[in-house]
Amino acid sequence: MPSASGAVAVLEVPAKEAPADWDITELLGGGEMPGAFPPEAEEVASALSRLARTGVVLLTADLATDVGIEPGLSGHVSARRYVGGTAEGDMPAGLVLAGADQVVEDLVLGRVRAGEVAGHQRSGTLPRWKATRMFTRGLRRRKP
């Protein structure tokens, strides 16, 4: 879908069951969070980064509503940059969202579904060459 900050591709990955045991590193940091980047999403980001000269940023969110004693939406948002098909490293997700259009934050936080955003296209309805062209054009049309 078009965006003033570049093209946006959305992949909805079904939620996985929460593990029975938890690890203290989830609270304290100290290592990569398991499952922060679903393999399906990493595969898409890697493929798209081969098309884009400037690379791709993958944003994922592991969110839940009213968990434990915390009312409302809570969880973790992660960001990773891909260039030329390989992961370059993690990025501060808050800074990525701050520099992106509001629609990106709304999509990541589940406030809006991809099908509800003006200008969206389902990848299955387009020929592969046309989807590639639209994606790369969206990356070139950045507005200040």
C-alpha cells in the first residue's frame, strides 16, 4: 500500500500459543527474544530487500489485551533492517514508528486492518511483476 514514507507490505502471521514456562530474560533483556521475528515475516522482508536499493525494515508486534494486571494493549514491538536479502541488525522500533506514517503504527498495533487502508492491494490479485513494480515505485516516491 502507498505511504508518504515509502511502500508498506503487510503479512499477518497467526499468533502462536504462549509457552507454559517463561524466561526471566523476557523481562530483563539479555538476549534475543525467541519468536520476535517469525520466519515467514523474515522470508518476506529478505525477498523484498533484494528489490529495494535502500533496504527494508521489518516491524513485528507481539501484543495482547488485558494481560495479567495490565489493562489495555501491551506487548513488544521489534524492528530489523534487511539489505540485499540479509538481516543487517535490529533497530529501535519506537524510532522507526516515529519516522513512519501514522498508518504504519495503526497497522502494527492492530488499530486498522490492511484491507481497510486506502490504496491497498492484495498480492494474490496482482501478477508478480506488477506487484514488484508497485513496491519499488512506492519506495522511490518518498516525500520529505
